[in-house]
Amino acid sequence: MNLTEFKQSEVSESPHYLLFGHPVEHSLSPLMHNLALDHYDLEARYYAIDLQSNELADLASYLNRDHFLGANITIPYKQLISEYLDEIEHSAREIGAVNTIRKQDYKLKGYNTDYHGFRAPIEEFEFALEGGAAVVFGTGGAARAIVVSLLDFGIERIYLVSRNPNRISSFKDFTAVKLVTYQNWTSYAEDAGLIVNATPLGMHPHIYKSPVHETEIQWLEDCICYDIVYNPLQTTFLKQAEKAGATTIGGLEMLIQQAAESFKLWTGHSFPIQLVRNRLHEELTD
């Protein structure tokens, strides 16, 4: 439903958390967060709102309603939402995007939990990756959160793969980032211990796509290969990585960990990660 429809519904008069974005109909966030809210018997619900551009004028007042407790923000509003907030947390400011709003004492503070979501699954590889290099496919919204997370993690060189590197200016303030092309990325692969797919390539329903050509699979050998796509669970990129003998990390963990960080900011409770993980596996393998 859109914001206008939600405001007119009975559920808007009870405590709730929201996801704002467009489109949102396939989001797994309501499933995850309502499962967690039920786990702790918290009297609140989480709803996905397909926010229309003509509803933005009503957003500021809505965020101050008593029953509104907090929100997640997704495409295309992660940058715009900052205009409606009282404060932006440091990493979200550095990334230039907000995906979580925490409401406390009638103050609205913005966070970027993609930063934590991406980082959590690679924590166990810290000693292997620290001081090294990474190849990241993609220069979209997720890529900037990934770049900031990797730099804070201790990665010293990031090769960002773009189809049009000469047109990208949003990473010019990161001296550790070098923009490369899909034609020459393999020249930097040997330096990298981590290779990340931060593009939608391989996402359902286009499951046979990958940023890596079949003739380039050998460059994944001995790397940690991380795909932020979570549907399907086993993407073509991850299949290629397994074939090359690489260590693989799927996007479901990033999805769960960013949600866990949001939930903790809102409620103070730890996310029931295994419960959520099991339920999402059921949902994505049906």
C-alpha cells in the first residue's frame, strides 16, 4: 500500500515500523521484522509502504506521529530522506545514504545499517584481508556503503569495476579506490583477496547472469567471493566461485545482518538471527 492508503487504515493507529521505498512489494523486511517482533512479544507491526513521489510532502509530518516508531529506507529514497531527519550518524553521512531511521525522544536520527550488514559476514576473515585489496563489481548505491565498510575494515586498495568509469565522480574522495573496467579488471584480480558482486546481475528472475565471464573464472581462485544478491541463494557468480575453489558468501547474510542492526537500534533487543535465517531459507527455496 502507499502512504496515503496506510494513513487511512486502522493499523496506522497502533505502534508500527515502516519500510519506505518504490517498489517494495517483494521485500522480505516485513517477514523478518515481524518474526522478530513476535519473538519478543512486542506490541508493534512492520509494514512496507510503496512511497509515491507525490506523497513526499506528507512524509515529514508522518514521521512525527506518535504511533510511528522507526523505519527502513530503500531505493530511491536513501539520499533524499536525510532532509527529514534531525541528525545523521557518522558512517551514514560518509556513505551519503540512510537506510534506517531511529526515533527517540521525538528526534529522528539516520543510520546506514548496510555498512554493518555487509561487514558482519567477513569479520572472521579479518586477518586474511586486512591490509589487502578487493575487487568490487558495481558503482551503485550499495557500492558506496561497501567501500566505506571495507576501508574501515582495513582494506587498503579497492578496484571498483564500472562499465563507464569515466562518468563516475561519487568515489573521487576515496584515494584508495581505483575505477577499472569490465575489460581490464582481471589485471587487478591477482592483488585481491576479496571479490564482491554489488550489482543486480544474477538476481531473480535473471538468475543466469554474472559480472564474471566464463573465461574469467580462474581469477576467482583462492579469493573470498561475496555476492550481495540473496535471491537466488546460490547465484551464478557464487557457482563460478565454487568451481574455482573460492570461499563463498551469499547475500542472505548481509540482508539478515543489516536488519539485525536496525532492529537493535529500534528495540534494544538482539535479532533472533537463526530463527530469521531458517524462515528465509524456507521462503527462498519454496
